[in-house]
Amino acid sequence: MKELAKTPSGSLLKSLHADLNTPAPYSSDVLLLQTMIAGTTHVVGIEELEPFLKPGDRLELIRIPDNPSDPNAIKIYTRDRVKLGYVPRKENHILARLMDAGKLLYARILSKQWQGDWLQIEIEVYLNDD
């Protein structure tokens, strides 16, 4: 037990994983959710923006806790800080808690297609816990 008490924080866990030849937990991004972006019909200029949105593009998630209509609101932006919409209200409560706890979340575009005047953008939301 004395050896454990002298081990720097985390190094014991790392050495155990090395001995077992297994990957360390949370060493890669974790897929949390697959969903559609809500609110794209309200984005001014979405028609001009659409050709520049590609599957695989990384999107930024910004927590908006003071949103009067949804205290769990999370806005979705392109990397150039152009707003695309929101994580749907019915799916944002756990993501909001993670973000409030300081976790880094981001999204990637899976697909996009027009449904009438609605640009349907399917995304995956990831937790980055490096």
C-alpha cells in the first residue's frame, strides 16, 4: 500500500492500463447524440450558406443558459461563427448539464438535404474529454 500512496496522481491508472495493454478510458472523443439541427428555417441567408456546409465539418456548440424560452439552450455555429440553429429542446438537457460542468462538446455534420424551405442538417454531437 505504501507504493500506492507514493504514486503521483493518475500514474497508477496509466501504468495499469499499460500493463494490461488496453486503451486509457476517455482517450478519444465519445459520440453522445445523433440529431437534426433545430431552427435552420430562421437562419437568414441559409440558402447562400448551404453549399459551404459539408459532411464531416466540425460545428461549435455554445451554451445559452439565460435563454428565456429554454434554460438548456445550446446554439450551433459553424467554425466561422455563423449560427445554424440549436440542439433540439427535447434532446438538450443532458448536453447542457455536461457543458455546465465544463465539458467540451462539439458536433460534426453527417448529412444535409432540402425538405421544402427547410435545410435538414443531421449532426453527431461528441464529448471531447482529453
